[in-house]
Amino acid sequence: MARRAGPSDSPRAAAFTPFRTGGSPRRNVYVCVVGTLHVRNHLAVRDILRARPDLRDRYGTVKRELAADAAMDIDRYLAGKSAILQEVLALSDLSESEKAAILRLNTGG
């Protein structure tokens, strides 16, 4: 069983957080429509982080620091990792308008 989590302003992607039982680690499951900006964003980040260990390590550090805050919510989490994501996406083949759209989604702007 899962519940919807994360930004709800996009009809093209949804994040689901499973209800946790016992000591199982928390996981999010994303369902996206093929070919959308959401999918291309995720794949671009994945590919660049695989190719650039320096960025992968910095991205991981940012995510761990954000996760350590017990009061963290999804909006603050997205905004908190936005700067490193923009640095990663600068190396992608996404258009400038697509990168700007991702920044707006991540920062609520």
C-alpha cells in the first residue's frame, strides 16, 4: 500500500511513498509518462552522475545532509538540492527552457 507524496502540480509524474512496516528503509516510487521532461530530467541526472564521480559525491553529500533534518518536508528538500541539480543539469542536453522549468518545479518559483 502506498500514499502519494511530493509535488502534486504535475499530471505527468507522481511520487509514491510506501507505508513503512518494521525497520524497512524508506523508498519512493516514481511513475512517469515516457518521453516527458520528468523522465528526461531523471535520466540526464542519472547519466551525468554516473559519468562524474565528483558531482555524484557532492550530490550524495547534499542529499544526506538534507535527510538528516528530521523536520524536512518535500518542498524544502527539493529546494535544498536544487543548486547541485542545476550544476549537474548544466552538463545535460536539456534545453535552457527545460532547465528553467525544472528549476521552477524544484524551488516553487
